[in-house]
Amino acid sequence: MVQKKINLKNKVLKYFPLILLYFSVLNEFDFDVANIGLLSFNLPFIIIFYWSLKDPDQIGNGLIFFSGILNDVTLGYPIGVSSFIYLTIIAFASYLRNITLRPNIYKDSLVFLVAILFANSVNSLILSFVFSIEINYFEIIANITFTFLLYFLFARIFNYLKPIGL
């Protein structure tokens, strides 16, 4: 019985990033605080960038692509837009992983900032010009800012969880 509990715990820890990604995508987790409309961040961007950079085998690209499809269904966006955006974030993380000799949270965060700026710009262009969906650019800027700032916190949490079994 004890062995089964340990195995279940190890499996949950092993798949924690994937479970967290799907949970955040299915719950439309652009965290919004009701009283403060500008406080929002994009948790899937943080998860995808961090795990694609630090341990790309933890969450496969196909599973990330599928999470983008689920995000589009949840948000009511045209199918494939979020998947494309997620794959661009993976591309930035892969590029950084391949050119980096000494990992550094500050270098990682700067590339993450460029990645989310690019991803949100492409997302806004696709949604507004191709599909004529109205975009509030001020909210996007606030979302990018808080996503960038919270990357430091989540990277620290994920770094702490990694030796435990992730």
C-alpha cells in the first residue's frame, strides 16, 4: 500500500507541469483580480517557456499544441491561434537553450519578455486584422507586464520543485 502511494506521488510530480498547464488552459487562467482589472497574467506562457527551456522532455510540443487547441475552445478563439502562439514561445525557449552556456534567470527573463511581446503582438494582429476581434491594448500591456514580473516567482517555485521529482 505504501509503495502505491509513493508511485502515485511520483507520477503526479512527474506530470505536474502538464497538469498545471491543462488546468490553467481549461480554466481560462489569465488570472484576473475582480477589484483590480489590470492585474492579470498569462500562466500558460510562463509554464510553456520555463519547461521548454529547462526540461523540454517534461512537456512535449504535441501536448503543448493540444493545450493551445483547448485554450482556443475555452476562449472562443479561432482554432489554432493559441497553438501557434504557444509554438512561438517554444521556439524562443529552444533558441535560448541552444545558445546558452551558463543559465541565468536574468537572461532567461529578458528572452521571455521578448517572447511574450512577440507572441502577444502576433496574437493581437491575427485576432484583430484577420478575424476582426476587438482588442484592448492597455489590458494586453498590463498582462505582459505582470506575466513578465511573475516569471521570476514561478521560475523560483519550479526550480524548487524540480529536485523533488519533476
